[in-house]
Amino acid sequence: MSEPSKSFDVEYEIKRRRKGLFVIAIVFTSMLGGVIAATDDIASHGVRAIDVFRIGAFIIIALGVLIFVLTGGPRAFRHPAMNDELVRANRAKALRLGYVVFVLSTMAIYVSSLFVAVDFSEVLPVLITVGIAVPTLSFAILEQNGEK
Amino acid sequence: MSESSQANDMEKVLRRRNRVMAVLAVVMMSLQGAVLAATEHVTLNGGRAVDKVQVGAFVVFALALLRFILTGGRRSRKYPAMNDELVQANRASALKLGYVVTILALIGVYVAMLLTPLDVFKYIPLLITFGIVVPALRFSLLERKGE
């Protein structure tokens, strides 16, 4: 393969990854309603297979997205250019934002739980979603800005 | 002031910051028992003034330590070398670890809540502590290694 087509390949993969990150973040966030309902169902009707399946899928996707954001995906191992300094800097920024948002929202939940009754079965999936979707979206946006 | 004495000063300040960060992280961990008790009192019976002060102090302390980790303290504005590339890389690594540990701990609490009856509000201050102490200690450790 000649040099220009190689670089085109990497660019294409990076663009694909960025789009994938957007889609994954949106899909992951859209699962929230189902997960909260499943958590409520377990609390009220006991454990049913369908609820376990929904929550299990949520957790597996959460862990998958987390690994994807942390490593840059399986193709980043094959193409070192997909994990260059700029990508690493963008990832560090995204994780920093995710960390700050996550810790601050946990604190906000903690303080509000002292004054009003908070249903943690609803709040915990929201916190997990915020904690994972924020750095994913932020990473995708930073990568998009870098492409321009 | 000579170059070497300035460098010595800087090293001293850096070393002091690392020590202070590690000590603050340990202090925050040691507050856990009191904060858990205060949280329980406030949630169950409205709480006494002292419980509210304890909880408030914990939150303020957590925010201050968070800011300290993110910015490196006030002196890093005065000395740009206190916020150089190595420090930034160490901070990024510490925050990454803190983020991963906290998210995984939260997922753990969520799964445990589904399997056993759990007072989740007791675990929230613990999560906050994890989320702040882990990067503080990691940052301090990495900076110490760099020395």
C-alpha cells in the first residue's frame, strides 16, 4: 500500500471512531429510561429475567464504552497514529471533564439527599450515564474540532 | 537571588505540595466515620446543628481538595514550573485513575443494591472520598517518583 492511501486509511478510521463515539454516547443515554424502569421493577416485583437482561446489558455497554474511551478502540493498537499526542491530549481533557462532572454531580446528589427523599434506584443509573456519556461526547467533540 | 537558590526554592515548594496533598488525602479518609454518622443522623432525624456542620465541612473540604488537585494550588500561578508538562501529565494520569476507580465503584454499588438491600446514601460519601482521595494520592506518588 502506498503512503498516501495509508494516511487516508487512518484519517478514515479516526473519522469513523469519532462518529462511533457520538452514536455510542447517544445510544447509551437512550437506555436510561429502560434501566430505571428495570431497577424499579426489581425493587417492586422481585428479580425477573428480562430486568436482569436489561440491567446486565446496560452495565456491559457501560464497561465497553469506558474501555473504548480509555483505549481509543481496538484499531488504535493497529494504527499508532490513532493514538498520537493530540488524541491523548484530547482524551486527557475529556476524562478530566468527565471526572469533574461526575464528582460534582455525586456531591450534588449527596447534599440533596440530606434535604429531600432521593430514590437511589433511579439516581445511580443516571450518575453512571452522566459519568460515561460526558467524557465520550467530550472526546468526540474535541476530535471533531481537531479535524477542522 | 541566584539561579540555584531559585531552583532550590522551587523544589522545596514542590515537595511541600506533594506532602500536603498526601496529608490532605489521609485527613479526608479519616473523616469518613464522622461523616457517615452525621449523614445518618441528618437523614433519619433531621439532624442536630453539629451534624449539618460536619456534613457541610466535608463537602467544602472535598471541593477544596478537588480544586487543589485540578489547579495544583495557588503557588502554581506564581511559579509556572509547578505546572509544567510533567506535572500536567502526572495530573492527567491521576485524574484518569480517579475517574475509572470511582465509576467502577459506583457500578459496583449499583449492582450490589440490586442484589441485597443496601442503604445507598451511606455509600455516597464513600464514593466522593474515593473519587478525590485516589487521584490525590496517585498525583502525590507520581510527583514523588519524579523527584
